[in-house]
Amino acid sequence: MSIKVISYNRKASYEYFLEEKFEAGLVLVGTEIKSIRQGKVNFKDAYVSIINDEAFIKEMHIASYDHGNRYNHDETRERKLLLNKREIRKLKQKIQQQGYTIIPTKLYLKNGRAKLEIALAKGKKLYDKRNTEKLKDAKREIDRAMKYRY
């Protein structure tokens, strides 16, 4: 099983508590997958919404393909996510609770197919972000000290 990570949402773990992760397939058109293989993807502001028991990713930007001419795709269109009905029900139940949202965390190719890792997330408050930053700095200092010790 070969996995090639195309894009990773680094800001997600800073902005949110990531509670549960799911792997979802994407319904794409031909020029979109070619553009994804070139790594021209941005999902910084993207989010997942559930409409009529179907999951869709919104505001995900896939740049137009260089050689796509008139058959190119709309760059920020809604794209359907392929999830099990059980997973969709579980996500729908959780986002109805206050503070939960579904955000994309990673886009990768798995055996030639584009997969999106989505996470059930709860927003962090400012003091939580400061605490996360403090823990990261402490870990960095410990790693630096251990590196020079040996």
C-alpha cells in the first residue's frame, strides 16, 4: 500500500482539538486529479458540511490544470466525500452538538486514488492555543538539550 502525502493542514491542530479522524474518498473530475498530483491544493479555509445524509467539502481550492484548456474545472466547487452511511450519521450527530466542526487535515494519494483525512474538531480558546505553544516550545528545548548531550 503506497501513500504519498500531497498536502497537510498544519494550522488545524493549532486552531482545534482534533478528536476523531476519518478517511474519505473524493469525487473528482479528470483535471482535478491531475492538478492534485502536481500538488496544487489548498484547504486552509475548507470545511465539511453534511447535506441530505451526504458529506461535501467546501472552499477547498484545487488550482486549474495547466494543460486543461476548456475542460478545466471550477477551482473552489463543492466536492462530494465518499464515506460510509454509519460514519456520516456519527459525524452528523456530533456536529449538532455545540462547538464541533469537521475539517480536512491531510490530502494524500493511496494506491493512486485521492483520499482526504477529515477530523471531528472542537475549537480552541486563546488560552488553549497559548498552552499548546508553551508545550511545543518546552518539547523543542528538551529535544535540543538531548541532541547536544550525546
